[in-house]
Amino acid sequence: MAHVNDTPQNPPTPPRGSGPRLTHVRADGSAHMVDVSGKLETTREATAQAVLTTTPEVMALLTEGGLPKGDAFAVARVAGIMAAKKTPELIPLCHPLPLTKVTVDFESGPTSVTVLATVKTRGVTGVEMEALTAASIAALGVYDMVKAVDKHAVISEVKVLAKSGGKSGDWTLGETR
């Protein structure tokens, strides 16, 4: 029986030059969960979005609460919050984090609804994946509620809009690199 200890058999590959590197992949190509034990605890926050596109008629049903299954936004909001808390169970290499805030909001347009999810923690690693998971699952919740009246609804534009905290600092989509 092999002895298990805290030292990895194949440590991560050191960076070559100044180019980017994948922190979850070892030199031999195997995936591992990154060791964050040496990182400083800071307040970290991330906001992500997902967009569901549908018809003007369905948007009217959504905003007026007239869907056959009920209040889509209430159901999707709770689904998104639950999803943020379950992220490390869904995405294997994500660290479990003590989330201090999860908000899921909706911006309605004539033919689309934008889901905005913001997640916050005080920890040693960021919450981008939790925000993306919350936005994605909330959009899936809306889709589930509208599919009875629009089987052609589309979810797109899933992306991180902003993050703050940690060694890499603050970042907003659209800023120059």
C-alpha cells in the first residue's frame, strides 16, 4: 500500500520565461488541485453573467410572472445561490470556500434576460468559478421555466465581468491587459 503524504509526487512545472502557464497541470500532463496553503487570506469578489435570449412574448410572460411553472426569477435566483455553494462538488479542482455573499440579479431586455451573479469570500483563492457557476445555473433555471413556451431559447455570453482581491489584484472585462 502506497504511503500518502503532503508532498506531491510530481510538483507543478516552474514557469518558463514570462508566459502564462496552467497552474492545475503538472509537467506530465496530469491534473491536480493547486496548493493554496501559502497564499494570504484576502477579501475576494467576482461577478459573472449569462444571457438567455428568447422572444418578446416570452419576455413579457417572464417579467409579468405569467409562466406556467410560476416565478422564474425567484426559482432561478435560489438555483444560482445553491450552485455557487456547490461549485467544488461540480468542478473537481475547485477549492471549497466559505462564501460570505452570493447575489443573483436579472436585467430584462426586449428579447433577453441577463443574469448577474456576484460572489464574495474572505479566503486564499478567488471566487470566479463560483460566480460563473451561479450565473450559468441561474440561466438554466430560467431556461427550465421558459422551455414550455419557447424551446428555442438560447443561453450565451457566459463570462466573468470583474474580480477583485488576491495577488493578481482587481480586474474588469474590457480593460487592457
